[in-house]
Amino acid sequence: MKLTAKNIIIASLFCLILLPQTVSAGNLPVNAYLFYGDGCPHCAQERQFLFNDLKSEYSNLEIYEYEIYNNRNNILLLQQVSNELGVGVDGVPFLIIGGHHFVGYADGITSKEIKQKVAECSIHKCSDPIASIVGIKEKEIVQELKNENTGNVFTEKIIKLPIIGEIDAVSFSLPILTIVMGLLDGFNPCAMWTLLFLISLLLGMNNRKRMWILGTIFITASASVYFLFMAAWLNLILFLGFVIWFRISIGILALLGGGYSIKEFLFNKISGCKVVGDEKRQKTFEKIRLIVQQNSLWLAIGGIIVLAFVVNLVELICSAGLPAIYTQVLSLNQMNGLQYYLYIAIYIFFFMLDDLFVFFVAMITLEMTGITTKYARIARLIGGLVMLMIGILLIFKPEFLMFG
């Protein structure tokens, strides 16, 4: 075909007609409808992703928010939306984009799926069955969630405490909290007396190898029981993560446990274990003596394992809920399963640190040692204050416990 002036003009006009469509093909308007609850940690993380990350990348994205914990109208609206989509809503966050819904939020998984859907609807026009139900004009203002200087959501987490002053929760990392709570839990008086009596019997043996084996088995079994309990509790919390009353219940437990620990510091100078009375303690002593004096090493090991299991169940009661409170805080921070268990292992290491110190010093020096009541009482006071602070945050400001 000859390139005549007429053909060039026609081709140019054709390109001009197509050009606006080509430029706007990747920038079609996309509506996202988010149903969330105040205090829901996964909701807070999804909102942070939507407003901080996704919105900055897709300026064509409009996000409409509906809080359901404190707004009955929004609950009814969510029911209408679920009926329209033909799906059941088990919890929040609940996000709809282009007729597709996302329940819950997991960073790196749900975030990728959401981003992929927004990219798809930016290029190809997606259906929007929710717009007529919610009404686009009912868009809620979220500007107050943004920091005026940075424009980022949730960039400041300042906790104001009496006497102590202001604490920046961002700079107070999860590893530090793990170490602190593990150490405080380790000064629990309900298991130390068992270990000390066991050591006193071991020191009377002539067989040092048997001493090391039985003592090490007791400590290892104790740590294993604690790990299994905390891992099971963590998985329960993750499963019920969207249920607000469960988090609030743990917060109330933290307040009660913190108040009890402070009361014990003020009025119980001995700081002993009240869960086990003198009569039960004497029975336990007799059981330990029978276990250690077994001629068969394997029978002695089996008895030590059972003893460690029973004693640490008692210790979980005496700890006033510290392990349960810590796992609740841990669940607020999005990570993979291996990372969760690694944090639990770190917690247990520092929890067992005082036991390890007492045991190794006794085995090496062949002399009894122990943690004085003074340090146990101080640990109880600090632990009580920490639990009070965490309890308040779990109930009123759980997002402050999401470190990062």
C-alpha cells in the first residue's frame, strides 16, 4: 500500500482515537469495601496494607470502610452484602473487590491475592455488585488515621504510663518482650521447690553420671511440657483470632493476674507457692525420693518425666496466666508458623534460665544453691506491672502490641 497523504491522515486519526483507551486501560477505577472491627488486630494489619502500601501504588483504588463492632447499621449492611454474594461471613476483616471476597488477613498471602485482584480490575473492568447496596456516597473518612507529617497509618504508638512516662511501642520490640516475660515467668516459686528438693537428693548419690542424667531429664521434660502447652494455646488463639471477646477475656485475665501478683508482693513477704499446700508438698517429696532411689535407671527416668509433667501443670496455674498472655500478644504479630514456635522457644529458654543456673551450679560445685525470696518478690512486682500494662492494651489498644 502506498503511503499517500490521505492514508497517513487516516492512520493518524485512528491512533488518536485509540490512544486515550490505551493510556487509561491500566487505570480503571476500582472500589474496595472493607468490613472491620475496632481492636481486631488482623483488621488493623489489613488496613495498614490497604492505605499505606496498596493505595500508594494504585491511585485509582477507592476504599470504603464499615466498622461493625460498634455500629449495628454496618452489621446489617454486612448481612445484606453476604446475601448478595451468597457467602457466609465467619469474621472480620471481610473485604470485597470486584465481586470477589477475602476473609481474614495474612501478610504475604492475602496481601498478594488482594493486590492481584486490584491489578486485574485496573485493566479489565470488574463487576461491582456491592456499590448499589452500600452506596458510594457513604464513604467514611479515614484521614484521621493518618499522621499529618508522614501520611502513614499507625506510625506512632505512644503509651503513657504513670511515673514511667511515655513508651514508644514501635521501639519496644517483640524479642525484648519475649525475654522479659520469660525471665519473669521463670521466677515462679511453684516449681523451684521441686527442683531444689530433687537436687538435694541427687547430691546424696555417689553416681555423678546418674545425677546429671536425672537432673537434665527433669529440666528438659519441664521445658517440653511448657512448649507443648504454649504451642497449643497459640494455635487456639490464632483459630479464634477474629473473636473480640476472646482477646478481651485474655486482657481481663492479665489484669486479674497482674493485680494478684502486686497484692502478693505487698502482703506476702515469704512469696511461696500457695497452689500446693504443705501436705501435698510432702507427698510430692516422697514420690521424688522413691523415683530417685529406683534401681532401674529407665524407671527413674520415666518417673522424672511424669513428675515434671505434673509439676509444670501446677506451675501454669501459679504463673497467673503469663504464658497465655504472652501467646495472645504473639498472635497479634503476623508471621509464619516456624517464627511463632521460635519465639516460644526463646521464651522457654529464658523461663528455664534460673533452673539451669541452679542445677549446673549445684552439679559442678556439689553444693546447694537457690534463688532468694527477695529476687522472686521483685520479679513478681515487675511481672504484675507488665501484666497490667498488657491487659489494658489488649482490651483498649491491641494494635500497640503489634511490633514492627
